[in-house]
Amino acid sequence: MVVVLVLSVTASCAPRSSPTPAITATPTARITSTANYSTSTPTIAAINPHVDIQKLDGLQIRFMHPWTGESLKLLFHMVDQFNQTNEWGIHVIMQAPGSAARVSEKIHEELTNQIASNVLVAPVSLLLAIDERFQQVVDLSGYIASPLYGMDPSLVNDFHQAFWDEGVVDGKLMGIPAQRSALLLAYNHTWGQELGFTSIPDTPAEFRRQVCAANASFRKDADTANDGLGGWILNTDAVSMLNWLLVFGANPYSNGGFTFSTPSSQDALTYLYGLKTDACAWVNRSAADAERFSRRETLVYSLWLQELDRQVAAMERSGSKDEWMLMTYPDGMKGQVLTQGSSYAVLHKDAESDLAAWLFIRWLSQPAQQFRLLTASGTLPLGSQVMTQMEEYGAEHPHWLQIVNSLTRFTTPPVNADWQVIAPVLEDAHWQLWMGGTKEDEITGLLAQMDDLAVELAERYP
């Protein structure tokens, strides 16, 4: 069934070694893809046993990440702390371009000019694209196992398996989980009850019934200007489109490539088209989605986990007393939670710089540092150890705590270098379906165009 907020579930991110984790990864449901990742180029040696540790004293390494806001403010303090306290004398210089897109642009520019940052925070798909083009992403498995500089096995096992496994491609450890989030749905339970629904919409059909009923409630008054409100606010993010494809059983990645022209994909797009034509979903062009939701202008809308505080604040500003909750996309009995995030990676320069970069990543990966970043971002915990420190934060952010304790199974976007260009294909298709004038009988052609574009872009990229 669809996952909702459940306080009675007591564990959030079970360790990889736990026999009965509260959050379990189901391998058959994960959208992982490594078949077309080439390993013909030998991977960079993970660790050089002849590194002179004394050469790390005073060594400068550069650290590039996409984070902004409170996370960026915190990282200034964290990097300063590491620089002042690490026993090797390593000095980290931080670069924060301001977004994941800018990180991608900046790192490609650096690599082209052979001046790349040593530590990179990026999605695994971007790491794969970088490695295919520049062969510069270091395999971290040797560092993990190093008797001198390795990571404690208990910490390795503590990372949620779905998050850890995302970084392992053809036996190469591309990165260590840095941050993971999920795109969820905020649902107004009080309003739903007033519309005659006793439970959340846990199937596509029930979701349609409820958002259509919410829209119909606006059509009963004399104000024609609000006749389009009430339903789901359209979200054109690639992860939202991928969520709907998963809901209808479509898996766009298989056999080393992306295929969208399938009956399941046809069902998904036809369903979304129906929401549009019946005014059961709409495009928000003005106020923030959180404000619309707090004013009962939408029954349900999509939001990332880290946006929870924004919704809580909007409800307080509006004075709303409605009971609202978070839920996953309505996929019936599958209960899938599609996650997305970045990992820490080392880009090769020389043996000393690579080791220094790894030691900094190892420090960032400690539960104490995970805790600091988690409280700044409000994203998903990466394992169970960090949750032992989240009691105060959870008490102050009950919606976050409830959804974290309720999630049951994670899936990931395709772990494939081409995902960097395929994600925009999904976003464009969503736009074509909603704002581009596409008609229902043209959906088959739209899916075929997506197939052609996926092949063309995969051949050109990276």
C-alpha cells in the first residue's frame, strides 16, 4: 500500500547487516543499470601502498559540492574544523557553484583543463559520465579495505544497502553516499474527509477520484476563476515522471538502453493526460505550491523531503488547522520510494592528493558529520547510527520523523551515465503532454520520439 506517516514504526534506516531491517531494499524493484558501463579502461589504483604520509602535511585539496542554504553555512564550519584538527595537516579548499547543474558544468570545465577538484559531491550517474570521458574517478574499494586508512566495517555495514549499492558499478566503488532524498506527496487528510474519503488515495484510480472531487468542489461556486483549482499540482521533475512510470509498472531502463514505447508507459501517460483534460491536475504559475496547499487550493502536491519545513511554515502562516500528511506516489501494493541524491567521490590527481581526498571523505562519512548535515538539510538518514542522535531534531520536526519511520522500500533512478541526458527527456515529455498541445492519440508518437531522442543523446553523451 501507499506509505503514510506512521508513528508506531520505530526504526528508520536499518544497517546493511540487520536480518530484519525496517527499511528494506528489494533488488528486483530497484532500477539499477550497469550493463552498458564500459570497464575497458583500467580503473585507477585505489590506493598506493608507497604513499609518504608526511607529504600530506600542508597539502591542499579542493572540495566541490552542490549544496546551498543552511547546508552551505554548516560546511564552512565543518571544513574549517577539519582543516584545524586533522592529524595529517591536510587543508581543504571548498567550492560551492550553487546547484547540481552548476557542479556538472564546472567539473567538466575543470577536467577538460586538467585542474579538477579532488573531492566531488555528485550523483552516481554523473560520476559514471565523468569516468567514461576522463577515466578519473578513483575506485574507493581499496581505501575502504586499507588496514591503515580504511573505514570501520561497522560503518560500512550501517549505510542503507540501497544507498551504498548505488555507488557500486561493475565492482567499482564510485562513491560513498553523501545525501539522499525522496519526492513525496503532501495530502490534506481533513479536506479529503470533508470530500467523503476516509483514507488516502493508495491506487492511481483512487488518486484520480480524490483529486477530481477536489476540483469539482470549486466548480460548485459562482467564481469561475477558480474552476481549475483543487487537484494535484503538476510536477514536471524527471523524478515525478519516473514515479508515475513505476506506478504503472513501466521500467524505462533495460538491456543496456532506455525504452519508453511500452504498454505500461502508454498507460502512465494516458492517465496523466486524463488528469489534465478533466481538470483534476493543474499548472501552478504563481504562488508557491506550499502556499496553495495551505489555502486548500490543491488537495495534494509533490514535494521533496527537505521542503517539509517550508510546508509547515506555510500552514502556520495561513492559520490552517487541517491535518495533513505525507505519502508516496499511489502505486497500490508496491510501496516504492524513489530516492535521489549525491555521493562523495575522489577524482584522481596523484597518490598523495587521492589519499588526502579519501581521508576527508572518511571524516565526512562519520555518523557525527552525517548528523550535522542531516539536521541542516532534513533529508533521509543514510543509516541507523545517525538516527541515534536525531531524537531532538525528530521532536522538533515530527513530520520528518514520521515519514522517515514509515518508509519501507527504496528504488533509485537508473545508475547509468546516460541518465544525465535522459532525465531532461522525461521532463520535456511531461511538458509536451501538458503544455505542448499533445493530444491523446499522439501519445504513442510522443513515446516513440522519446525512444529516438534517448538513442541519439546516449550516442552523443558524455
